[in-house]
Amino acid sequence: MGEFFPNPIGANLTMTTRPPARQVAPDLHDRLRGVAVGAAIGDALGMPLEFKPPVPPARLVRAMTPGRLPAGAFTDDTEMALALADSLLEAKPLDADNLARHFVRWYETRPPDIGIHTATVLREISLGCAWQTASAAAHQAHPHSAGNGSVMRCWPVALAHRNDLPALLRDSRLQSDVTHAHHECLSACEFVNAAIFFLLAGHEPRQAVAAALEACAPPSTLRAVIEAAPRKARNELPNTGWVRHTVESAVWGLLTTRSFEDAVAQVVNLGNDADTAGAVVGALAGAAYGLSGIPAPWRSALRGEWPLGSGEQWDAARFAALAERLGEG
Ligand SMILES: [Mg+2]
């Protein structure tokens, strides 16, 4: 991105020769909109590549293509983010009971896509269990499981608390706790939203990652993964549903490219949990490059229904308007 973003650190992947999408630093509104639209686009672009092997670098998919859903359609990652956004628009700071009700409302529409851990927790809550009990029980049943089901949806907190870092960190953890209580899940959500916070404030990506690590002090294992990510080669990124792998892929994508398009295309083409890593890098790259840095064909292809079964159609303009509402006040 011209002189605004200096050379990425440790860029050791095949870069495209395309020029950066823009030369002028995006303003705050552009960045806010970029987070919401970027996350949904990363999800939709990754959707057809989910559970697939990595795509060879010479044949990267750079177009919205159909998979189990039509081309451009977003998945559960974005649906849960929209549930979180709806809750934040009703109560800020976040009211976890309110959020649990929003998640259960979504769960009861029988979404075609839902993580196993998330479904386990939401089923218990829908049957009358308190979220604290349901979440703790799922964690205790698989104490070493740290999935990416809360980091994939966490970005609305960064918009709602774009002026208040302590509140951002607290609500990032809290929204995870409702379904994903593992300490590494909580830390990953804090880190991603803190990075968005510093990107919104105009830090370049490498500075934003460093500032986020400073602000949220993640466990040493997660910190080491984040710090090493930009030096990884493509074939060293498993991109599984483990939260550590998702954050690793997203940081790698952000720090080894110089445009929204390259950041998101590189990450979703890792395959495996492509839509979730795409959503996370999409939120980060959207904050870095703004809505105006997102390729127009991707913006016009984005589509989906929210709430499920309502007939309400969502496009990029609607995500942009949501970002503005979340970022107000
Ligand atoms: Mg998904």
C-alpha cells in the first residue's frame, strides 16, 4: 500500500505483482465499514474452499465461487457475528445473557452450518441451562479443545468499543466465554479485536499486531505463534479449526501482503478451515485497507440472509451501515 504500509516483515511467500488497491490512507469510516464487509467477504470467499486441501500458489482462487452455498454467500461465522452485533446494539457494554439469547434464537432456526462445540453449548442453553453452566460443562468435557468458534465472530466488539480499549478487551473475552471458555479462545478474541482497534486508529499492520500483543498479553504459546506467523511458509500453515491455527493464518495473511485482496486470497486458499480464517483476516485487512480497498466484484457478490428464515437479504451496503451503527457513540 505505497508508503502508507512499509514492507511487510518476513514476506517469504509468492507475492502477486498487482499494484496495491489504493495509495491514500483510508479514513476511520472507511476502515469501520471495511471490518464488517471484509469479515463477511472473507467468510464467503472461503466457503467453497472449506475442508479442501491448500490450493497451489500458482492457481489461487480469487473469485467468489459456489460451494455448498451460492457464490458470495456468507456462513455461520458471519451469522454469529450478526447475532453478536444485534446484542451489542441492544446493550453496551455487552450483556452476556442477552447475547446467549441471540445465539439461541439463531440456533433454533436450525442453521445449516454450526460448529459442534457451539451446538453443544447452545443446545443446553436452549433447554434452560444458564450459559455459564453450559459453556463450562462443554469446556470441562474437552478441556484441551480450543476451537475458533468465538474468534470468527468477535469483530463487532471492536467496532462497538473503538474508543475504549479496556471495554473492548473485556467484551472480547466475555463474548467468547458464552460458548468458548478455553483461555486461549478468550485471548485470541482479545488479540484480534485489539489489532483491529490499532488498525482503526491508523497503525500500519505490523505496528498494530505489536501494539495488540502489548495490550492483551496473551499466553506465551499464543504470543509465540503470532510473532512467528509472518516468517512461516505457506506449507507450514495447517489452518485447522484450532484457534491458534486460525490466528496464525490471519496474522500471516495480514503481515505478508500489501492489499486486502492478497491478504484474504492467500489465507482462504490455505483450504481446511478456510471460511473462518478468511473471516478473521478479512476483518483485520478490512480495518487496514478500508472498504474502498476491497475489490468491487467481491463487494457486489456478497449476499446472505439474516436473521435466517426472515427473508431479509444482506449485501455489502447493509454490512457497511451496520458497521456505522456499531461504531457510533
Ligand atoms: Mg463457516
